[in-house]
Amino acid sequence: MRSSKSELLKVYEALLESYGKQNWWPVDEEYHRKAGSDPREEIVIGAILTQNTSWKNVEKALENLKRENLLSFEGVLKTPLEKLQELVRPSGYYRQKARRLKEVAKALSPIDKVRTIPREELLKVKGIGKETADAVLLYAGNRLFFVIDAYTKRIVSRVWGMEGSYEELRKWFEANLPKDLEVYKEFHALLDEHAKRFCKKTPVCEGCPVRNICIFAQKIKYNYQGI
């Protein structure tokens, strides 16, 4: 298994060159300026809403909250549960997610808690698993926790031939990346973008920017050439 720091950074640099900066997590800065709310709260809300759905569906739910001027912890907490459910309905599992939003808004109010709350304590909040917790800590809290999602697991398996638990993969990334928030944020976003463009469930190796590093792509190449 190949797993050097230099090779991990090669993948990061290749993806960055191919796709450019993704600038995650996307928030509506203009909305928050006008509403006097904190953009970090939108990140947390979005992290809950994106569970088990596409970002396009999340955007619809966020637009509903913005239209009602409720895209904040205060807005979530003061909104009757039934109304909140209807507003977030486009994100799917809307009854469950509305309840989770209230739990999380309560647990992380005021939002500055996201800078200091221990990961273990955040994981005790109903509705927050490891992936959501790390997304919140990284993007809202500006803390060095690498996010592992299904896309990342797929790419790691193909490029390095490596399998592992959530914690094993998170610690592997964190041990082999520079302690740089921008790298953490961009790399996670770039991996997701790469999984959507090339490293799909059925991979598209032709034209892939990391095919010369990828174990899976090299096997396909050798098999094709009869080597």
C-alpha cells in the first residue's frame, strides 16, 4: 500500500489544478449581512440538511428558510416544528431533520461554541454522526478535522487500494496532510468533485487527472494492454 505524504499532496495538487478552488462551505454572505445573522449557522444547518440527499435539494430548503428570514439558530428554535418541517421538506427526511435542527441549534448556541466544543461532546448531540461533526468543526469551527464521506472512501480505495474505518481514514489524512485549514477544506471538496466527474460508481478512467497515480486505473490499463 502506498501512502506517503508526498503522494497524497500530489493527488491534492492534481485535483486543484484540474478543478480549481471549490471555496467550500458555500454560504449566502449577502443574506447574512442583511439579516444580521452568522454565516457559520448556515454551515451547521446545511450540514444537517445534506444528510442522505443531494446539495441541490439542500439549496431548496435553504431558500425556503431564507425567504422566511429563518436561516439562523434563532430562526430554527423559534419556528414551530410543523412549519420547520415544511420549510425543509425538499431536503428529504424532513420530519427527522427538523427535529435534528432544533437539537443542534440548541446545543451549539451561541455559535462560538463551535470553536471549542470537544468532538466527543458534539457527537453526543442527536442527529450528529462523525461525518457531520467533522464538517461542522472544519467548516464552521475552522478546526483541523478531515471529513470522510462515501466519495472519499471510494477514491482512497481505488487510488491507494486502502480500506479502513471512518476514524482510521480520518487519522490517515490528518497524519499525511500539512496542518493547513485551506488544504483540509479544499481537499475534501475536491475529492467530492472528482467523485462526481470521474471516480463515479462506474469509474471513468479516461482523462482522469490522477490516473497515473491510481492503482485501480493502472490495473485497468494493464489489463487492456494484456500485460
